[in-house]
Amino acid sequence: MEYRSLGRTGVMVSEICLGCMNFGNQTPEAESLDIMDQAIDQGVNFFDTANVYSRGISEITVGKALQRNGKRDRIVLATKVNGRMDDDDILAAGISRRHIIEQCEASLKRLQTDYIDLYQMHRPSANIPIDETLRALDDLIHAGKVRYIGSSTYPSWRVMESIWVAKELGLNRFVSEQPPYHLLDRSIERELIPLAQSYGIAILPWSPLARGFLTGKYKRGEALLEGSRFATDVNRNPAMQRRAEQHFSDASFDLLDVVIQLADEKNCSPSQIALAWVNSKPGITSSIIGPRTMAHLVDNLGATDVELDADDHERLDAIAEPEVAIVPYYRGNMSDFRPSEYTWL
């Protein structure tokens, strides 16, 4: 396992970050705890969750795991805030001072910890000035409840705005950004990654496997796998059918064919090729995996042993054009986001 600096902080985190969204919900609690223990044993020291994941269940499960194994101090623990936590309360969402401080306290209790290593804004908000958000986060840092702050799925201009406002007001600034990034969507290479490299911001890609598409389990021309995240989204919201059709395009499958060919040549899985590709790109700090089972974890961690040479990158670039999104992810506002309605692909 390779360790890289979390932006300009000097805190060293594993090149694989354990995403905990499924824990306690899609993954039963007992297996979730075992997965976290195994990840730590294999060198992972970076966990990522959010208050909105199953409305606190993920955080509760992570807290139980770290209490059981006694390894909280060895983990860089990240969580997020913004998503709606109560359908009947207009105040229970967003990145206002009120909601941030309220939810930080709630996350600390669920995680059974005195501090959060990295507290991230789950999405930007067009209705809340960035200085309101940054002042609240700065207060949490000074209170010792948060060590560092970051953003998730912020466009480049908003990241730059946050840096400028923090400088003008003398506040702590974001040290990381968590964007979607994978072979089907390379758009962050155009502006976000150069910005991050210039200002010492860690890039923590989410969905490096394009929600499972790059594992190779989907086949060209076949129906969506029952129980898959794509099928679940379409069943919950028929309007998602169009987005699913965009994702499962000929261009996407042409790329997947090359990924599978490389996996066969290197005697590894397609998901390991996709993860190794993300972690080999300039400016990337740690890829966030989201295993649902122990087998998923074992497979994903195997990516750290896969090396891609210049020829491999050229073959992938020929299909996945740099700086271009074959299937861009939804980057909407999180104000009305509900954990049962994952509406982006």
C-alpha cells in the first residue's frame, strides 16, 4: 500500500480510501465490521462516510467498528454534511452554520469519537454564501472537533472561490476535493486537477469504477442486472432510464472492452485495471472504493499490485479521450437530496 500526503497537510493517507456508504444497510453490520477490520489489516488508514448515508446508519456502523478494534487513532476519518436528514424539517439540510454545527455534533456521537479528521461539504449550495460555511467550519476547527475541511463535487470555480474567501477572511481552507473521476468521466483533468496541484489540494475520486460498470459485470445488449445500483435507481425512478441508456452506450462498452483486454493480459480483474488507472493519474491522492462484500474489498485492494505502463495508458486514451466525459455524472444541488434517491449515474 502506498501512502500519500492529504494535500498540503502532511497527513499521510493510503492510496485506497474505504468508502462506507453501504455499511449497516446494503452490507449487514457484522460483515461491515469485518470488512473494516480487514481493510485496516491490509494497510488502509483512510475511511470516508457521510451523515446522509442511510441517515446515520453508516456512521453508527463505522463508530462501532473503530470501538471494537480500538484503532480509531490509526484512522484518518472523513465524513460529510449537506444531505437532508429529515423529510419533515426544512432546516435539516444544507451547509448553513446552523446545520453544519448541528450535524457535526450528531456525527461525532454516531462515530463515537471526539474529533473528525476531515469534514467535507457533500455538495455546494447556490443559496448559502461560502463565507457562512467557512466561518462555521473554522469555528469547529478551533473548537477541536474537526481537524481539516474539504469539499465534494464542487466545480473548479467554487473551489477557487473558497480558497480566495478563506484567504481574505483569515479562515482555514479546504484541503481536499472529492469529485467523480473514472475512465468514463475525465472532465476534472481540464481545470480541477491543475488547480489542485497548484494550491495543494488533495483529490479523492469517488466512484472510480463508474458505479460498478467498469467491473465488467454488465454485458453489451443485455438487461440491467437485477439488484444492481443501476436497476435499483431505474425501479425507484423511471425517469432514470434515459440516464442508464446514456451510461450503457456503445462508446462505454468499447472502453470496457479495452479494460477487459488489459485485465486478461495482466491476469487481474477489470476493476483492478480501472482503479490502478485512477491512482496512477497525476494529482490523485486516494481513490474511494465502496465495497458491499468482503470479496469486493479483496478485489479492490488487489489494484495496488497492478502497474500500467505508457502503452497501457495510450490504449485507454485512444478510447477514453483525456479531459472528456463519455458519461458525465449528475452534479446537482444536494439541498433536497434523500438517501433513498441516488439520482446520478
